[in-house]
Amino acid sequence: MPACTPSLLPPVRHIITAVLIALVAVLVGSGNGPSDAADFQAGNLQGTVYWNGAPVTGLTAWGMYVTAGSLGASFDGSTGFYTMQDIAVGTYTPQVGICCSVQLGQGVPTVVSAGATATADVDLTSTAGRVTGVITVNGVPFQASSIYTSSNHAFAASDSNGNFAFLLPPGSYTAEVRSAISSLLGTFTFSVTAGQTTTVFPASHTIGPGGGAVQTADGSVHITIPPGALDHEVTIGVTATTSPGLELTTNLGQAVGVMAVVIEPEGQTFSMPVTAVFAWNDDDNDGTVDGASIKEEDLFITKDNVAITDRCRFEVGCDTNANTFTFTVTSFSEFVLAALKNTAVGGIAELPDTAEGSNDGAASTADSSDAFPRTYAVVAGGIVAAALAATAGGWYARRRWPS
């Protein structure tokens, strides 16, 4: 018998086993079958929160949040940008609010697809107004104070210089100012108009017989009360609303306002003139008020819708280089920085010329001098007198020399 020699080939069953193991490994490693893994569909949503054409940032963004249904976004207050990562595919409507649970507006429904990033910006201009101001305690800017609105419990805080700013739905508000330990320090009231900035000066600024000054946080209004103008202490409040396109009816006709200012207490009188300075923006120095089709030289001041100054071009108190209008008053009320509106063409009308330098080098004397309205009365009276004279002359000629 021949000697038994080991086979060089493995048994058939071993070959079959190896092939089966390799096949299973290939199928498991491929991951192509729907039953091989739990696969879900997700995408991203992002966008920027805008107000009046600019991203909402800084103090105004303090306490702001963005949601979409029950989902919360990551919001960057330095850029106004929000993101929602890895959310289920579907349609989402981004909503913007501020602490605590105050809704400011929303974007449009936006579809989020698998593996894609959808962009949905939110513009709050038509649904919210901006409020700014300064908090001081004992005359010193107060940091970390809490500001609550009593009606909807909106919340804001002041920075190291006492400044605060936040967006609110349109309406009238009373705000409480509290310290870090929730001690109520005082209250102030203000109104909000969508798309406009209201600068409030809290009612903690008191001026007495020694005089003093009041200025809004943005410097748009500055009031100087001279010594002796008051015989007792009075709390002065200023609410300035930047209102491009504000329409008002004045004693001279329809006008368009640049800024409306309420100085309180309304009706407060002074024993000597108080100086007011209104400022506006013209960043590109083109002679036109930023955000309005109004020439700086056509601006004038109204008090309770009655013009109390001439046009800027004829007022020594108006400086188109500094973009300021200085005038004096003897009582507080509602004032508007405005220009006449030509309703026929939708533009700004020029006021009739008056004698330049009629204020003898001083700032406009507002209440104490009605020279501006009287100028128009004199001109109108002259026209009427001339017409009567011409009519009488014609009648006399016909009687004296009949045809």
C-alpha cells in the first residue's frame, strides 16, 4: 500500500465555511440596506434678526431669543445671527422674543430639507419699536439695574454707563427700575411706535433753583435750565421719538416731522427762557436729514403744532454743520423738528423768505417772540391791501374819466 500523504488542499467544508464568512462580512460592512442602521433625516435653519435695516446687536439684543415651535436657537447678540443645527426636516417659522416671553415678531414659514441649511431672516421693523435711555442713581450712572415693564414683564438691564436699550411691541408702558437686590428705585413712562426709536429720560433727574441740564442718552435733545428759572425742584423728563415720515398739521400747513419731543412736566413754566438743542443725523454730509427727504436748511421747530422758529437757513441758532437747532422756550410741551410738506407733489415745500438775521444774533426766542407767524400775517395783509387799492383806483378812474 502506498504511504498516506497529507492533502495540500483543505477539506471542502472548510472552503464553504470561509466563503460564507467573507460574504457575511461584505454584506454587513456595506451598510446599504435600510435594515442595517437607524438613519434619520435632518437639516439646519439659520438667519439674522433685523430692525430698521440693521442686525439687532449690542444692548438692544440683550435678553433676545429665537425659537421655532418648541425648538430654541443659538443666538449671537454681537451679530444678530441665529442657528438651529440638526433639526428634523419640515416647515419652521422663526419667532423672536425678549425676556421674559415677550414676542416681538416672526419670519416666514421656511422648509428645512435633509442635509441642507435653510436661511430665514426675521425683520422686526413693522412689529417693534426701540427704547433707549440712561439709568442714574444719585446722579451717577447705575450699572446692573433691572428694568421691568409692568404690562408685559419685559426685562432689560443697564451697562456700566447706565445705558439700556431694548425692543418692545407698540404701546404705552410703565417701567420699574430695580437694584441688583430687587429694591424698587423708581418708575418712568414711555410710548413705543413700531419702526421708531424712543429715547426716555427717567424721572429721577431733578433740577432746582440752581439750574441744570438734561440730555437724552443719544444726545438728540439737550435742555439747559438757567439758575433762577425755577423757584423749586422739578423732575424733568424727555421723550424723544425719531420719526422720519411723521405727518402733522401745523398753523402753516401740512408738515413732515424728523423728531417728536415731549418735555415733561407739560405746561411747566419758567421765569426766564430755557434753552433747547435738537440734533439730527447727516452722516454723509449731503445737507439732507438721514432717513428722510428733508433738507436741513428747511427745518423749523413747532410747539403744539404751531411754528415757533423760522427756517433753519434764517435762524442763527441753527447749525447745519453741527446738525443742531438751538432755540429757547418758557414752558414745556410737545415739540417737533419738521419741514413743510408740499402735498401736491409729495415733496418738501420751501417757506417764504423772511428777513435774514431777524433774531439779532441770538438763538430763536420761541415763546417770547411770534415773529415767524407774524411775518406771514404782514405779508398776507400787504397783499390784501394792494388788491383793495387796485380795485378802488379802477373804480375812481371810471368815475373820473368815463368811457
